Amino acid sequence: MYIPFFLSKFARIFKIYVKSMINRTMVRTRVIQTLFAYYKDNDKTVTTARKELRKSFADTYDLYFVLLDFANELTAYAQQQLEEQMGRARATHTEWTPNRRFVQNRLAQQLFDNRALRARMQEQHLSWDSGIPAVEDVYRRMTESDFYRAYMEAESCTYEDDKRLWRQIYQHLLAESEALNDALDEMEVVLDKSNWTTDADVIISYVIKTIKRFKEDSTPDTPLLEMFDSEDELAFATKLLEKTIAAHARNEELINTHLKGWEADRIAYMDRIIVETALTEILEFEDIALTVSMNEYIELAKEYSGDKNYMFVNGILTEILRDMKSEGDCFKALTVK
């Protein structure tokens, strides 16, 4: 499976300085995914759904550390290749001087030394043991790339050159690697994680942002991104999940009475969940502007339902809110034309 170009979905996330991993856009995504699983499994309870939602955030945060640690894995693999080449040269009595610029990359060394990264990898028992094929694939494509050759052959190499190389590796090689997708599928099972392949392009963007924050004098205590900017985001996620479940009957009725030409049994289940969650946010969260909620869920519909189905989400939400406006039932519906 091809991982989309890393800025395609969430470019709007990075208009401000990123301090944390989980923002409102990702919260809404996780709530929708959790609701999808909740409604598909009749044995699940609200408590179970709440636990699964929290785990999904932790899994996403773990993926951030795993992808950051890819720099260490790729460097170690490159060092192994150098040693094998040196061994062959000695065996054949061939004079050969290895170019060690890549394996001595200063940014990679800083990531290897970073205490937060090392601690998270150890505490959560995270590793690339089942993802080595992705390391091999990226190494091969890296050594064939023009930007790698230019880096290795340049007369001099600054710290900024070291950083730029890794941004290019993540942007051009990992974000387009089918082998990475396959490896994350395997690691997801081995490490008991979820949604890793669907998250990869977004998390790679966060990794690139993290790399940009490093300086030549950065120490092993250089902070990485937090999971949440504040506890308010987790509270919002939990409240949105619980309120959407509680309002299921009301939201279903609103959807069914506004289908107008759409056959109820032919509406994609994901579309229904997106509309239900959007309605809950619009009707239950007074501090969130209507335009914000509408735009966010339409974007999610484009991502999860496709170019045509998102028009259903947009259309039915507009119809519902227009009627509620005329009946005076929605305090936010005044802006709906």
C-alpha cells in the first residue's frame, strides 16, 4: 500500500509551531475510528471504548518514537554494510578507504543519545526487529538517490547538511516507502499497536518538524514533542466520544429524516459516524465555532470516504443545520445559509 505524500492530509496542522503530537484534528480522527469499532462490536461498552481511545493516543505517540528511532536503525545498518565491505576488501587485499560521513552524521548521533527517545523505546519495548526489510529498502533507495550522493561527495559537511539529509530521507524515502508500510503492518501486530500504517504519513511530518528543532549544541536532554499540549485535549476527546455515543439515537434520527434521495442502507457506515460525531460537536460544544467543526469533518470525510462521499457529509450536515436554524434549535446554525 502506498503512503500518501506526507503533507497531503495535515498540512494545516503546521501553520503554528508544533509543541505536541495530538491536536484536535487527530483527536477527531481517533474518536471516529474508535466509534467505528464500537458500533461494529455489539459487545463493547462505553468504558471499553474509552480505554481503546486512550490506547490509540498512546499507540500514535509510540509510532512517533519508533519513526524517530529509524535514524538509528538506518545508521546501524549502514555501519554494518561498511564493515562487510571492509571485510571483503581485506580478504581480497584491496586498498579501500570507506566514506564514513553518513555513519558519523551528527543529527543521527544526537537522536541516538537523546534520553527521552531511548527511555520511551525501552519502557514500551519498542524495536525495529520485525521491520528490518523497511530499513534495507530505504538504505538501498537512499544510496541510489542524487541527494545522498551529493551529500557524500561534497568537499565539506556542516551540521545543517547533516540535518538536511535526514529531512530528505524522511520526506522522500520513508513517506513513499511501500516496504515501510508493510513493516509497520507487521510491527503493529507484534507490538500490539493500531492504525500505524494510516498514521505514518502524519507522524513522519512530526518527525521532520522535530529534526528542524535540533541545533548543533543540542544535548541528550533536548525535549521531544509531548503527547498532548494540555490535558484539555484528552478531556475533549473523552467527552466527544461519550457524548456521541449518548446522542446516537438523536443523531440517527436527524440523519434519517434528512436523507432526501439517499437510501439509508446504502450510506457508508463511516459516513454516518462522521456525521454523528460532527453533529455532537456542533450541538454539544458551545466553544467550538460552527465553521471549524464543519471544515474539520468535511476534511475527514474526504480522507476516509473519498471525493464523492464527502459531498454527502457536507450536504446532510448543511440540511440538518438549516432546518434547526429555521426551528431555532441550534445556537450555532445562524451562520448556515
